[in-house]
Amino acid sequence: MADWIESEKCQFCGKQAKQYAFAAFVCESEECVDKAREERGGPGGHMKAKMQKQNLVNFEEEAKKKGKK
Ligand SMILES: [Zn+2]
């Protein structure tokens, strides 16, 4: 167990930190982990944005295919 984290607080809500994620001390809340990820602009967030864009493109292409046939 990591004893050092006992004295740390969540950087977003101020609760007792439970983990160190995306270069930030965060509690167990998924919301706070998400905030840490967004602030970091990590690969996870970037991938997600990229995937959403791809889905949008695919959707548009599907519409075009259907239009042609
Ligand atoms: Zn928190």
C-alpha cells in the first residue's frame, strides 16, 4: 500500500486522495479522474476525441453510400 498518498488530497474535490492518475492526486470519483485526464490532455482523451470524429465521418460516408444506391 502507498502510505504517501494518505497525506494527499484530491486536486478537484478536496477529498482524501486514493490514487495518482494522469499526473494528479485524485479520489475514487470517476468524475475527478476524468477531470485529471482532461487537464492532462492525455492519450486517452485524445483517442476518445479521435474516435468520436471517426464515427461522425463513418456516419456521413454511410449516408452517402445509401444515397448513391
Ligand atoms: Zn475528487
